[in-house]
Amino acid sequence: MKKFWEEFKSFALKGNMMDMAIGVIIGGAFSTLVTSLTDNLISPILGILGKVNFDAMMWDVFGDGKLVFKYGAFITSVINFLIMALVLFLIVKGMNKLMDLGKHKEETPAEPEAPAAPTQEELLADILAELKKQNGEKTA
């Protein structure tokens, strides 16, 4: 059990863990900002254009207000999610582009040159050596 706690302490105090904690806090604040944007700006604009107030869209099952499905609030949450997903996609895409700019382009290695073809003199010398070898084998 002691080893478990040591591993956990090592994990929790790493720089990446602290970065992640800061990211979660900033993400929560950003989520609040997007919710406010959707509730206070986007929903009223859609309400003006479509003459629909999403927050007021609900279904009262028995008519007594005890069992109410607030599907308009769900639509607002979906809009919040889509905005968050779009912003995070753009951030990740921008970070990837910045990371690519930071990398130096590696020089592509030159293709190896084909071995030079032998000259006529080299070919004739090889043929002569082969003939001498064959003649030496016959006479021996």
C-alpha cells in the first residue's frame, strides 16, 4: 500500500498534472462563459428570428407541473456543446499549426547514385581474366 501512495504522490505532483488541473479550472470558466453566451445572446436571437423561446419549450405530462420535460433546455445545452466543440477544435488546430511551424524541415536525403557503368577497358580486362581462368583449368 505504501508503494501505491508513493506512485500516486509522484503522479499528482508532476508538472503535467498541474497543467491539467489549470486546464480544468479554465475549462469550467470557459463553459460558464459559453453558457452565458447561449442563454443571453444566441437563444434570444433565435427567438426573435424563429419566434421561439427555447427555455420556455417544455412538455407537462400530467398538466399539474410535477412531471415536466424541459426539452428546450436540452436544445440550449446542445448549442452550448457545439460551440465548445468548435472552439476546442479551432484551438487544437491552431496549436498543431504552431507546433508544425516550430519544427525544422529535415533535408531529404539525396537518392543514392546508380553505380557507374564499367568502361570498355574494364570489361575487356574481366573477359581476358575469365578466358585465362578457363584455359588454365583445361590444361591443368
